[in-house]
Amino acid sequence: MKQVKSDQIHENGRHHSPHRVLKEAIPEHVAIIMDGNGRWAANRDKPRSYGHLEGSKNLLPVVDAVIRNGIKHLTLFAFSTENWGRPDNEVRNLIDILGEVLNTEILEIHNQGIRLQHIGHLNRLSKTFQQAIQDGIELTKDNDRLTLNIAFDYGGRDEIIHAIRNIISGDIPLSEVTEENFHEFLFTRNLPDPDLIIRTAGEMRLSNFLIWQSAYSEYYFSDTLWPDFSTKDIDNALLEYSRRKRRFGALPSLMKSHNPSNTFT
Ligand code: FPP
């Protein structure tokens, strides 16, 4: 008899392939903290830059898996406002890698119907880099198969301060600021909040990522280092998500349907 692994058994007891999570239980927005490149390289006695390069090779396969599963928005944490504190050569290396990915893959990204977006700041980056990102955003702006949202020079606290400054200098009276219209001032204004946040490499923290938007996100932590994080790991994360009961702080009997399948009913 074919052996079925425990991660292939759905909570209702039926055998369930990770590829067959019910469509209704697929998150709309997945965000990933891609951690562990440095450790992956150190395990092989290689420089950290080698880990980042190998990590970057994982981007398109993961994007493919996300599309195959019907996810509409993917946010990747590629460089935080705190990452400027790393040695200059590592910072330059991360910037160069994203620049190279954009140069070599932007047409493929476009052909796949992916819309590229950026959250964070561009003004601390070189003009060439800024132009490459802006060109990619412009080229792909009408695509709607997947929004690929790259968080680069992004920090959640910085984003909130940025939003507050814009509110104060804008037209909305402070007494009329609500949770809903505050969202309009965030970098993620055109995205739903992330349903699922994945972090690789065994750390269990948010590290200043989407701290406003993650109030009711589900979390999935994996020990796998980012360069080894495979499409199978994405499938497992989605299967685990499909088992979660989301209540958004409400009582089950009073739940409005935020998520048609895996809300508590
Ligand atoms: C964390 O690993 C990862 C990063 C700081 C950057 C993530 C970058 C990539 C996946 C490659 C490039 C992709 C883009 C889009 C630029 P770490 O260095 O903190 O690993 P460690 O915790 O093992 O030291």
C-alpha cells in the first residue's frame, strides 16, 4: 500500500495531497521572510554573497508555485531598513543581485502576467537601480495574474511613520482617521492584508515586516534555509494554512465571512 505522510492527511481524516488544498482555502496574499542565506553559505564554507546568490535563484520557482496554487499577491522581504547596518560589501551585493534579477527576468515576469510592485524607499538607491525598478513596474502595470511585491529598503515602523506624516500634511482631519483609511497611506494600499506570512530558517519573529498589516495574519515557520526552500515547502505551508481556523477576534457564531473556507463556522 502506498504510504501517506502525516502532512498529507487533512484534519477531516481524508488523504489529501498538498497539491489539492481546496480552492477556497488558498490565501489571497502570502508574504515571505526569506531568511537563512548566510547560514546556508556558512554551512558550505562559502561567503555570504554565495548564499544570497543561491537564494535569488529560488525566487522564480517559488513565484511559479504561488501562481500554480492560485495566490493573487506575493510579498517578498528582500532588504529591510535595518539591513543597511550590514557590511558595505554585503549591502552592495544584495542591491546588485536584485538589479541583476530585474535585468534578466523582467521580460519573463511580464510574459507570465505578473505585476511587479515595490514597497519601501527607493531614494537611497542608485539612479540606475531606481530606474530599473520603475521600468519594471511600468512595463507590468496592467498584468493581473499575480502581484509580485518586492519589499526593498522596507521597514514596518518606517512605513507607519511615513503614513502618519502624510496624514498630518494631508486633507483628512485627524479625528477622521480610521483603521480603514489609515490603510490608504501605507505602501501596501492596493493590497489586502497578508493572510499567510512564511518565515524560513527557524527564526520566529516578524523583524519589522508588515507590522500593521499582519494583525490577523497566520504564521508559518520553517527550519529550512531559504536557498533550500522548495515548491514542496510552499505546498506544505498552504496545506497547514488550510487547516487553520481564522476568527479575527470574533466569536464563531458572530463571524462574518472574512475567508470563505477556513474561518470558524
Ligand atoms: C536573510 O538571510 C536574507 C536577506 C537579508 C535577503 C534576502 C535576499 C534574497 C533571497 C536574495 C536576493 C533576492 C532579492 C529579491 C534581492 P541572512 O543573510 O540574514 O541569513 P542568515 O540569517 O543565515 O545570516
